[in-house]
Amino acid sequence: MYSDHRVGEEALFSFQVLLYANSIGFVESPVYNYCVRSNSLSQSSVLDPWSDVSLNIRNKCKKIGAYDKYADTINSFIIVSTMVCIVNMAKTYRWKDFKKRSIKKYTWMQHNVDPNYKIDIRHMNKKAIPIWVLMKIRFRTLLFFLCKYR
């Protein structure tokens, strides 16, 4: 295991491999069989799978002196990880709990996005952008129903 995370533990490892690689190649044909097991971690439901991973990547970049180069992308990853969590909250909780938890999570995001750097919207997951906008303008009720019943 590359980290203590239950989900996304390979992200930090993959980031480091890509960072230090001299070249990268892609193979278009399948080279292995992927076995899906119903009780595996990849099939489990995790409310907030990426927030800790995004912070670990940020910390690693700071440690190796690569933060300035990737800070805008890390900001985007923090936002996307927060929006994934908020969508999962809408699917999991009733309105009252969702409202309280989503405000807390959004506050966490605001605290962790570095205001000294831009947000790399070009590479942000396109599904996360409208969710982010709805949270920014405090349209939580609409967001809740869109996520809950889509």
C-alpha cells in the first residue's frame, strides 16, 4: 500500500511516478484482466474518497519543491474532491443533515484552496463545475434535489 488511504491510495504513487518519469507511453490494447469483486474496496461506497488524497499530493509537492508548478491543479483537485463528497452527501443524507454537512465541507474546501494561486478550471472535471457554482451561490436546496434524484 502506498498510503493509509482506503480509496485512492495509488494516486500519490502515480503522481510521483509521472513527476519523475523521463517519458510516458500508452498501450491501447488490454494487457491484463480486471476482476471485479462485490466486496472489494473499489466497489464500496465511500462518502469522501479524495479530500485527504488531494491534501497529501499538495503536501508532497511542497516537500519536493514542485508546489508552485502544480498549485492551480491542486486547487482544482481539492474543489473536485469536495464536490464529489457533497454529491455523495446528497445521496446519503436527508436535507437537514446534508445542509449542515455540506456547509462544513464547503468551508473545509475554502480553507484548503490556496488563494495565492488560480484554479485550473481547464483540467477540472466538467461535472464538478456546476456543483461548485451552486455551492458558491448558496443554492444548496437545488443542488440537493439535483444530486438526490438524478
